Amino acid sequence: LRCLMEEINNSSSLLPGVSLGYKLYDTCSSTAMGVRMAMAFINGNLNSKLDEPCTKPTQVQAIIGETYSSVSMAIAQSIGPFSIPLISHYATCECLSDKTKYPSFLRTIPSDYYQSRAMAEMVKHFGWTWVGAIRRDDDYGNSGMAGFTAAAEQLGICLEYSLPFFRTYSQEKVLRIIQQIKSSTSRVIVVFATHWDLEILLNVFYEHNITGYQWVGTEGWISDSTVARLDKHKILQGAIGLAIPKTTVMGLKEFILDIKPLQSAGSAIFTEFWEALFKCKYKVENDSEDTTVCTGQEKLSETNNAFTDMSLMPIFSSVYKAVYAVAHTLHDLLGCTRTCPTKKQPDPLTLNFVKFHQFLEHLKRVRFKTKEGEEVYFDKNGDPVAKYELLNWQTIEDQHEFVTVGLYDSSFPAHSRLAVKMASIVWAQNKNEVPVSVCSESCPPGTRKAVQKGKPICCFDCISCAEGEISNMTGTNNHKS
């Protein structure tokens, strides 16, 4: 965020003569804290010391965030009546597209409406009609899995089980998940969860020898380098899933590697990050010999984590789009050309409610191109066009590598949205053949399907045709007399 703000404030073509300010807050994934901070923004109770005095009221034009869908929902409902935009870079729950509940919510990451359907199409493409599922037990996981289940049913795919999981679950609950997986016959498991969930589940799977399954993942974990590093026993080998396309925000890597915490705006957050990353403290109480003192000269370039290996670049790109959407909206609203007319600065909320509503409406219609040439805009639900890469976890020199093996673009016609390079995929257990996961094999010619009582339609017996009837096609339900 700091990098983008400096870039915009130094620009001679975007908001010339206007400086944008910002304040960083960590919600700690707490709904209550997120709402409290959002309301503090609105009311101006920020308790912040600015390096440079503002010549205009410190009025919040928009809030960038939140990461979690559940927290975003609470914040969006709180600030919606004030027409203050909440632009999320990572909250994907389909529910947030409901403009009757969340009128001022927009996002720069695709809605799970598309991800759920893309995953179902992918599963169907690989011939899997009998799958298991694990979902994060919150709005993200439950809503996403509901969308996947509905789309899967339409495509003739059956779920053998769908199990909720959350990091606070008791050991007894987690063991029930393990027992269900072990007693199942499906060999493919769809996981609608986040990387934090996978970090916990990996240990559980290893302890209980849950191996040999074909994993299908969401953008919440499939491209996470930390999960890949933690999977030392290659449980997730061959995993395949949807990821936000890799992009590059020019200059960002160099900016991140040059960060010095005590010179950074919002230094409290940077200092906390620095201390956690380098396992040191700036202030050591009682001269403790066990604690390393931070110098501020530690080098990020010498660390190996998700911030420096740029695996988080798709998220950074989403933040980039959100910040620039605000800047372009202000630029247009203020009528900026070579400079911005200062008299047209938006009025404080308490003086003119219409101005806030006006900003939101302009934001919904904003359209611009990134430095890399990607066009950014929002649809009627405040969502961007959904594009995904298909990532495959391939083991190279005993390390997981993310290999792009396909694409999904929701703007294409239905029959051509999914493109897969089958020959490039390495499957579970390092195999080159597509795993089989069906409840019943297709019925051969001369037989017909008879659904097993009390079982899903994917589970059936093959019954010989009666005298005088024929079936000359594999997998048919009907006969010809």
C-alpha cells in the first residue's frame, strides 16, 4: 500500500497536485475489531499523527480490505448506509455480490460464484463423478462449497461426503473427518479452504496416513508457497486447482526488499512484522540474554518467505487495482487535467452526504488499464471478470513447484471457458495417468443402469437387457425395443 501511495502521489498524470493519505490497521481476522476500526475511520477517530499536515479534512474516501469474507460482510453492512466503499482484495464469498445487503462493497478478486463453477467444470473434465469434499467452516467455505455442490449436481457429479473444518475444532471433530475419509471410496478430495487450514490439516493427514488422494484446491491455498514448503511428506503431490493469475506489479519487489521498518509509515505494523520475521526485538526489557535485538539493518533479501519469493504477487496485484480504482475515480470526479481543482475536493460526510454517494457511483463505473495493460472495471455486482490459472503441484528436486497447466476465463463462451493442457499434468503419487474416481463403472453395451437404493445417482448396478431390448451404447439408462 505504501509503495502504491508513493507512486500515485509522485505521479504527474494521476491526481496531479493532490496527495492521498492512508492509515493501516490490522483487524487480526476479528469481525468486531474490523467493524470498530471501520467506524473509527468514518467518524474521524483515527488517533493518528500525520507526517505532513492535511490542507483538507481527513475524510475517508474508501476502505481497502478485508481479507476474510466474514469480516468483510460485517464491515460492509456497517458502512453501507453511509455509501462508503469497501474494496476487498481477497474476500471471495459469492454472498458479497448481493447489492441489497452490501450496496457499497466491491472487490478486485473474482467471486466464488465463478470459482465454484469452474472447479465443477474442471472435475467433470477429468472424468471424476464421485468425489469427497472438505470445506472451511465459515462464510467462505460454506458458501463456496454450496456453489460447487449445486454446479456439480448439474454436471452429474456426486459428493460422497462434504466435511466442515475449522482451526478451533476439537480433536474429536477432526478424528471424525479422518474416519470419514478413510472409510470412503472416492479418490478425489475437493478442498474449499485457506492456506491456514491446510497448514493444520497437513500434520493431521500425515499422522493418520491420509495419502494417495488426488487433491483439488481453491485460490485460498493452491498457490501458497508456505503450504508447499510444509508438505515435506508430499501428501499434496499432484494437487490441482484454481489460482489468481500471476501478474507483476513493476517495482514492487525492489520496494519490498528495500523496506526499513523504522523509516516506514505506519511503523508500528512494520516493526511488528520485522520482529516476527527476524525473531528479534527492538526494545528488550530487563536485558534478557535470550532475546536478539533488532538493528533495523536485517535484510529481507536474505529471507525465504511468501513476502520475498513473490508468491503473494496476485494478492499484491489485487491491492494495486483497488488503490488505483480509488485514485482514478477521484481523478475523474475532481475533473483533473494537468492539475486538480482544489475547490472541487469532496466535502466531509457531515456536510454533504450526496458527495459520498456520488463517489461510490463513479467508482462503480471506473475503467482503467494497469501499467501492464490489463483492463480493470467492475460489473453490476461490483465484481471483476473472473480469470483463473490451473496450477498443478509437481515435485522437482524434492520440492513442490507450481506449474500452470490451463486457464479459465468467465468472459468466454460456456463451451470454451476451460482450457487444459492434459499432457503437462502430473497426478497424485507422481503418476502420468488421470486417477479414476467413480462410484460405479460405466455399464457395457447390453446392460443398463439401475440406481442403487438409497444411493446417489452416480452409484448403480448394471442389469442385463430384457429379451427383445438392446443397448448398444456404454453407460446408457435406456433400451431400444
